Amino acid sequence: MIRAGLLAMALAAAAPAAAAEDWRPIFNGRDLSGWIPKVNHRPLGENWRDTFRVDDGVLRVSYDRYEVFKDEFAHLIYRTPLSSYRLRFEYRFVGPQTPGAPAWAVRNSGVMLHGQAPETMSLDQSFPVSVEAQLLGGAPGETRPTGNVCTPGVTISIAGAPRREHCLSSASPTYPEGEWVRFEAEVRGGRLVRHRINGEVVMEYTDVRLAPAEYAQLGADPSAFPAEAAPLESGYISLQGEGHPIEFRRIEVLELP
């Protein structure tokens, strides 16, 4: 009886842990259901030149129907806003840079966290107000960490100190084009965000806040946001296209209490 009682206690203790790992896919591997595209200079919902498409269970950001890239920065936005959660997926860069895309966008993409509501984005808005987990790929012999942080329209703090740089590099190794990389973001409102690459924490920051002075640089409508530097506690996830082909798969979310 004692042994049976101990077993029952162990199972009861394990049940909450199992529930806490209730990951759910937010990409079905077949189509773009649950996601909405926003391409710069194009209306919300228009998947301009089939920039976003699905093949063989992989979500592709593709530019094979572009003759030249003309500032058409693109975001595929998950329709449901989130606050505290973990997001994970795998990504890899594939193929050449699109003609006309900026030099800094070579093997450059990202996932936007706590992004503004898609319906509030202006027609000619290049990036949503959000905090970006930047994804980079390196050429042979190049040092180029991934899982960095960039701040379009927001500010963050690291180790308690406010940072004003637009992008800050992580502690990750460099990963080459064609290699699948596992990314995870742990997001706890605007209080704490961690980036993991292949299971290792490479970036951590706190105190995500709006930066109203930066809205004009993005082409964002200031009336869609508070006038002050308010904490950014929730928002929308979006996958980015900046001119270099990239692929995503196994996109999952675990909501946190």
C-alpha cells in the first residue's frame, strides 16, 4: 500500500509538469490558415507575388516571382495576440539574395514579438512596431551570430540598463546557409524575453516599452499607440521577409500562466 501511495503521489506531481508542456502547432504544414500577410506598399491580406507559400510542410518566404525587390518588406502575422508564452520553430536560409534587396538584408530575417495589431499597420509601413528576434546566417569564415534583438519602435533594457541601439548581437555561434537552426523565444509579457538557439540561451532582455519618437521612421500611424513610452505587454507574432529566401517549419507555441 505504501508503494502504491508513493506511485499515486508521483503521478499527481507529474501531471502539472506534463500540462505545462502542452505545445500546440500554429502552422499546420499545409497552408497559411491562421496567418495574414502584410507587405509594404500593399494592403493587409494581399500575399504579394506569393511571397509566403507552403510546400512539403515548410513555410517558405520566396522571391522567385520578383524581378527586383522594391522595398517590399513583408510580415506574415499570426492572427491571435499573445502575452506570456514560448515560441519555437526551425529555420534556414536558402538560395541567393533577391536583386534590389539591401546589402544588410543578406541572410537576414526575424520573428517579431509583441507586434502591433495588423489592422493598425499603415499601407506604407516597412515594419510593425514590435521587438524583433533577428535571425542571421553566415557565409564561410564569417562571424555572424543569430538570435539577436532589434527594436523597431520600442526600447529594451539589458542587465537593468536601458539600451538605445537598434540591434544588439547575441552570444550564439554562426550558422551557415542551408543548415536548419532551432530557435525559441520565452516571452513573459514585457518583463522578460529570452532567445534560445539550439537549446542555449543567447540573449535576454527586460522592460520592453514603446518608443513613440521612432514611429515616423517606420511609417507607423502614431494615433494607433499611446503617446507615452508605455510597457509593451502583449501583441502579435510575425515572420519576416527582408529580401533573402528563408524557410520555417515546426512552428509551435506554449502559452504560459
